[in-house]
Amino acid sequence: MATSTVSQPTSTLRIAEDITRFRNVHNSPDDLESMTGTISNLQQQAQEVMKTKPTWQTYYQGQMIGKEDFEFISQYDQLNSEQRAKLLQEPNMRYQCAKTFLTLMSKLFKQQTLRYILTLMDECLREDKSRVEIFNSYAKMEKEQLWPYFFNMLTNRDQFTSRIIAKLACWSQDRMPTSDLGYYLAWLKEQLKPQGNDYLPSICRSLQMMLRIEQYRESFVSIDGITNIMQVLNNASVGFQVQYQLIFCLWVLTFAPNIASVMAKYNVIPRLTEILTETEKEKVTRMIVAFLRNLLEKPEDEKVIRENAMTMIGSRLVKPLELLSNKPFDDAEIKEDIEFIKEKIEGNLSDVSSFDEYAIEVRSGRLSWSPVHKSEKFWRENVARLNDGNFELLRMLLKLLEQSKEPLVLCVAAHDIGEYVRHHPLGKKTIDKLDGKVIIMRLLEHPDSNVRYQGLLCVQKLMVHNWDYLGKQVDSNSKPGTASGPHRTIESKA
């Protein structure tokens, strides 16, 4: 299959400059192996693997490997980096190097030996990244497909196969063929799970490398990879290192204007605002504000930029930015990015309506008892707007009732649907049309008493026509609020 040759369009050069700048700030090399914590742990594992050398003589005597492969690996394994560099200057040795590594990978099955081979190969590439062409040249000469050698190893779940693939894919003069790229990115996407994956930092590092390449970014987005990134970031138990790595991935993606333009639909802004408020790590802060700046700078449509700014306002980003602007940072560019974001947001604050804020909150999925929810004036003036866009906001509220696990979100969504029914003359018929009654009735069996209470009120509003009487009854039975709102906590017997 044909591969695409590396080109240098303006966007690629621009992102290369930005990544170089970022790498200089964080001392991050091309393979991103200077990060602390998880990287040093990986290096320790490599050192442990390399302590136990395989007995190549045994494999040769057992006729598991041929004479040429035996002689090369026995010699190569004894050399230091300078001696290896000298050896691999000879064309015959470059050919034999690729042949031996790929042959050993395909013929040997002992896990410890395979890990040793992969670690040795990874070390070979780290010493000189141009050595990826040794393997590409061999595959072309032999008319073989290079990638299946490594894809077959992915099932072993070691940390070296994936990063070798990433290095070959990113450092080669030719780009990975489309079908092989799709397979590898789908595999990386599948590994992006917040729990049950001990190799998550290594997976994230491979993804960081891959997404630097424009072609690879587009392919990853096309398989809905951003959704998987957000599934990990939405998990509160994920450590700051993985947060940093995945936000780096999101940041790199936003250098493509078309990707930056759709990023908000993944609810990235509200979640990163939360992380920004919680984190104590400067590198995580740096990455978030760089990402947010891109959302206000890279989209080509001014409408999209305004919508992103509005979402930042609705996500309550203003206060954290104010606090950060008075905080000292080692990286001066953090300050620059913060001031840029503040200026863009302030330019949109003056004409933000209460309904704009409400719509942003609903779209974010992070509902709370903000003033508009309890405002009679708001509902009288804006209830019809919930019908806009084929009932877009109304459908979102019902979806939250179906999918959210947060009692507060369920309470507010149930309340808002009840208010819609109460204030709109066709509210009840619309909810019936959207099959909302069944969804609302399920709230009556929810384990949280506050959710049951709001569900019961919503059901009553669907059935009762004397709204003034119902309002007086609710007011007389209500007490000062709890965390889920200003209402009485009851135990529903429904």
C-alpha cells in the first residue's frame, strides 16, 4: 500500500514552532520521555529487562534463529551506543539489523525474551531517531509490510511495542498507510480507559507523539477519539500526569481550525475549568490555558469563537482566571495566555443574556441552582425558546435525566422540565411527544430523596392544571434548602 510523503504546509510549520516552544519550556524531547514520574518508572522497567540477557547461543543451537541473525544480535548486544553507531554506518549491517530484529520478533515466543528485544530496539531508536529508516528500507527492499510485525505484539500488553510503533510512524519520512493508521489509532483509543489499565500513561505518551502529525490528528478525530479522551479526564481519580498528557493531546488537536471549531461539543470547556480550579500543578495549568486560548484563536468562524467564549463564561471560568492572574508562575507564557483569554471573555460579557447563560449551562450538562432556574420572570419570558432547534434544550434536559448520575443535575433538570410544562401552553403535549413522561416517572424510584422530590413535583405539574394552587401548596410545604436546592426533603412513596 502506498504511503504519503511528509510535507510542510503552513499549519504544520506553525504547530511545529508552537510545540518546539512548549518543549523548550518543559524540557520535553521529541519522544516526550523526559516527563517525571511515569517516565522514570518506564525507564526503570527497561533497566530491569536489560539486566537479564537472553542466551542467544541456545536459540541458535535449537535452530530457532539462523546463523546471520545469531551473529548480529550477539555482537550488537555487547556494544555501547558509540560502537552501535559505527556498526550501523555500514549498509550491510543496517539491512541485517532490521532483518534480525524483525525475525526475532516473529520467531521467538518467550515473553521475557520478546521484552528484551523490544527494549533493545527502542534503545536503538532513541539513540538516533533516523534509524527508523533502517526498518522502512528493509521492508521496501523485501516488499514486506512493516506494521504487522508490531501489531501482532500489541496483544502482549507491554509498554514498548506501542511507543516503538509511534516512533516509527512519527519519525519516518513516509507516513503510516491509512489502513494501518486506522488500526493503530483504534487500538490506542480502546486503551483510553480511566480504570483497569496499568499502562495508561504509556498509551497517552504514544498518543501525544501521534497527534503531532496533522494527518494522524484528522484520523483520530474521525474515529471519535476525543470522546475517549474525555471519558478519562471526566474521571476524578485520574492523576495529574495523565491529565497533563491528555490535555496536551487536546491542545495539539486544536491547531487544526476545523477540529478547534467542534471541540466544544465534547463538553471539554466545563471539565477543564474544573481541573483548572482544582490543580496545583503548574504544567497542568499551563496546558489548560494554552488549550483554552486556542479555542478563542484557531477557529476561522467568529461565531464559533464567540460560542466558545460564552461557554467559558457559563462554565464560571472568570473567577479562576482572576485568581490565576495574581499568582506567580515560572512560565511567563501562562500569564500571556490568561490575559488573552480574559480579554476575549470580557469582550462578550456585556451582551450575555440570562437565556444565553441558561443555554450554556444546559449544554454543558453541569446544572446547578443558579438564579434563573427559580425565576418566574425568566420562565415567562423564555419558555418558548426551549422549543428552538427542534426542542434542542428540552431534549438535552431529558437526556440528562436518563444519563446523569449526579443527584443535583437530576434535581435541576426535573425542576426545569416541570417549569416548562407549567409555563408553556403545549408543554404537556410536547413532553409526551418526546417520551419524557416515562423518563420522569423513573425518578420516583431514585435512591436519592431530593431527586424523588423533584421528580414528584415534575409529575404533578404534568397532571395538575391549577398551577396557582399547586404553587401555594409547594410553598407551604417547603423548608430552607439543602445542597440540591431550596425545597423540603421527603421520602416519596410513589
